[in-house]
Amino acid sequence: MIPQARVEAAIELLDQIIQAVRDEGSAADRLISQYFKTRRYAGSKDRAAIRSLVYRAIREIGDCPINGRAAMIQLAQNDAELALLFDGSMRAPAPISDKEFAEAAKISQKNTSLLPAWLAEKMAASDIDTAEQNALLGRAPLDIRFNPHLTDIDTVLAAFPEGQVISGLPYAVRLPEGTKVDQSPLWKSGAIEIQDAGSQWASSICQAQSGMKVIDLCAGAGGKSLALASDMLANNNAAKLDLIACDTDRNRLSRLQPRAERAKLPPIEQRLLNPKQEEKALGDLAHQADLVLIDAPCSGSGTWRRNPEARWRLNPTRLQRVIDTQSHLLDVASQLVRPNGYLVYVVCSVLDDEGANQITAFLNRHPDWTVENPDIQAGCLRGDGRRFTVLQDKSDGFFVSRLRYIGR
């Protein structure tokens, strides 16, 4: 493909992504994959160049553009080589008019942040400065977690000599970008999983142990469930885990068991929940759990490095929707924990509305709970929890709070 055709393809893809943002449709990576499946003529270099253009636009433009052409023109303002590719030749985008350039300049002057204005204000109110905001749209590292019941750190480092141990996380190793993890024998044997350091910190704060009854209330595809299971087996190769993974999404939850089997873990009980009716499926577990983990639905602001167009999808209404869901799930979980048991609340967000403010509100509603956050060497105290940020902790952004039930 000629360079002009690559720009035109990026415009077509951005049109699809922007429409999906408005319709709450498929994520960008899925749309890109589908696009190339029907365009076999695009070679590997073409696909890489087009993908780079698309994600450059997504990362560098704060407010969602009106269409793909507008997005590419915004980039072309400060990229003379890109602007020259709008030459109107065969398979090339039409030349940029003076009106289009003027409109792009007007938008750029108005939007100086990489975030929509309302969201930048939320970040500032949560003490997330501009440097941290911009870091949320950088490149994410590649971290793995190894299963101690299947391998050890020496074996992992022998397989990945360029890997670096992440201080404070006993099973975490950071690998160079582009490492072919899925081609490693350790991956194929189930000995390692890809998992960001922030997620591993959140799981470690749970302090799951053998003999506990543990409920993962929002298990999704099971990443943290697998980490909890690994901790529960670390000193006890039991044939059974008292671990229950729950979610409202059947498709996501269905991915857990194959992953558990690959990791050579005992069976993990699964329960499919109906939104707002979780108590019906969990009634037999009332005040039975030693630990309940809530990895709650959230804005995902802490993981925008992996899914940068998610910030285009977020608006005040959608944010309030997830805040309400988080509050509801905290109340549901509070009914599952036994006296002196623990509830760990996690969101992959750096916004106080989803983190510190949620826990303050929960404690006001439930005075029979207290905060017991462990003293660890990562994150900073934020209200009644710990917040992890990209620049400070070299991980995704997270908020985690560990609470203990002191009622009877």
C-alpha cells in the first residue's frame, strides 16, 4: 500500500471507532482486527503503519472527533509529511481545505488537554496533575505473574533473561515490550499469566490464604481470581479451593475455567448473577465469607494506556452510572462477609468519585466496618485506601481499600 492509502485506511477505521464510541459498540482493537480480516492485501508493514496512525490519533486528541478525517487533519496540523499525503490522488484522501485546517486549529486551541475538558477537571479535583494525566495515555509495560505451584523465579528469569523482578511483588516480572510471552513453554504449561503490576498489587492486598472462603464478586474473565487461587495454594497444594467467582457477564465468566485448567488449579466455583438481583444467587453465602473482592465496574481511567479510546466513551452520565453500580456492589458485598472478615474494593480508576469518595460514603452507611489497609511499599494513601498511579508506581492506575467487618 502507498502511504496515502494507509492514511485513507486509518480514516476509515477511525470512522468506525468513533461511531462505536457513540453507540457503545466494539472496542478499537476488535474493530481493527475485523477490518484487516477483510483486507488481506494489507501486508504486515501496512497493518502496523495504519494501526500506528489510528492509535496516534486516539492518544493525541482529547475530545472525540466528529469523524476520522477530522481526526487525521488534527494530526496533520503539526505534521507536514502527513499533510502532504492528503493529495487527492488515487486511494489518497482529498486535499485539506483552508476551512478544514482552520476548524482543526480552532479545536486544538480550545482543547489543550489530552482529555475532554470535563474529565480534566475531575482529574484535577482528584489531585491527578497534568503529567500523570498524560502518562495515562502512554505505553503500558508488559508484566507477568508466575504461578508458584508450577514454577519459581529462577526458572522464569532463565526463560526471560531480560526480565526484571518487581520489588514487593513476589510473583511479578516485567518484560521488554514485544516479548512473545505466548510462545514460551512456561506460558504453554500454564506457569505464567500476563497481569499488570497494579492488578497484582490489588490481589496481594487481599492477603488470600488457604482455608479461607473467598468470593470474587466481579470476576470477569478471572485474572484476579487466578491470582487469589494461586495465593491460596502457595503453602497448601489442596485438591479443592473454597473460591467462588461471580459475574453478570456469561461470556466473560466462561473464560475462567479454561484459564484455571491451564494453570493447573483445582476447580473454581462459578455463579452467574443478574444485575441488581445479586442477592438471589448469593443468599446462601450471607455472612459466610472470610474475604470478598469487588473488582468493580468503573471508568477504566487507570487503564487508558491499553484502551485509550475508552476516555472518548466516558461522559458524566456514564460515569454516574458506574458510580451507582459501585455503591450497590459494596452494599451487596457487605452482607456476605462474616464478623472479622474482609472486603477488598478495587477500581482501575484514579478518580476520587470512584475511589476514596466511594469508601467514605460506604463507611458512613455502614458504621460497623473499619479500614485496615496493609502497609506496603507501593501506592500512596488516598482517603481510606491506596491509589496507584502510572508515573509513581509504574503500573496501571488503581484504587484499593481493605475493610474489616467489626459487627456481629
